[in-house]
Amino acid sequence: MKRFSVFAFLALIFSFNLHAQNSAWHQATSAELASLLPARAPVIKEHIETEMRTASGIVDGKSRYIAGVVLITAGYSAEGKYSHYLIVQSPIKIGGVKLKPGEYVFGYTHSGEVLNVHFNEASTGNLVGTTDAHIMAGNRTVTQLQIWPPSSKAVFQIGRFAIPYELGEK
């Protein structure tokens, strides 16, 4: 009976540990992003090509993603308005903008040391909110889009600018 109790106790500890590891957010792989993000993103009434080599995202143990990719907007009505497409499968607050699960587009205007980033619903173009991105201290890497896992930096990086984010629960 004592062996069974020890075994049950160890199994319980192992299952909690496994659950904690599975629910942790981590960087999504290129293959995962390619299966999630569209080659042509639905933006209002158009399907705009995406640049898959710029894709970035995070995923949790429940296979919920937050992922984005650069839009190739030349020749589309979105040109100059939106630069990125974003899929959100778990609530998130980026800067001061709360996003519920859905599809979004975002773009920005550059003003000195700040990017003013605006998030819009992809299907309608309706503005959800705006926030500022600031130059990342000590970071020399410039990337078109990098969504860092919360255990690492918990920021959306656009170029050399960053916006902190907080994950919410469904």
C-alpha cells in the first residue's frame, strides 16, 4: 500500500509538471506558422499576399496561437494603411490595446523615436485601438516582426521598436 501511495504521489507531481510545461507559451515553428497563416490574408474585401519568411508567433500547450506576418500591400487599397496581418487565438493586451480572439491588421506611422501603431479588424478595417512602440534598449537586431514568448521578452518587435504585451485567459 505504501508503494502505491508513493507511486500515486509521483504520478500526480509528474502530471502537474507536464501540464505546466504544456500550457507555457513558446516560439512557434516555421512549419506551424505556415499551416496557420494564409498565403493571402483576408483584409476587408481583398486577399493580400503575405511574406511568409517574415512570419512570427507564439503558441501555448493548448495549440492557441498569436501570430503575424508582413503584408505585401503594393497595388492593394491597404497600401500605406496596414503593414501586418495578425491572428489572435487567445486574449492579449498589446500596449494599451485589448484584442480578443480574431484576425487583425496593423500599421504604423513613424514619429522620431516612436511608432504609433494602429490595430484594425481585418474583416472590416474598423479601428480597435492605437498604442506606441518605443526603441528597444540594448537591442541591435532589426526584424520586420518578432513576437517574443512571454518567458523571454513579452514584446512585439517591429523593426527596432517594441510594444510590451500581456496575455489574458479565455
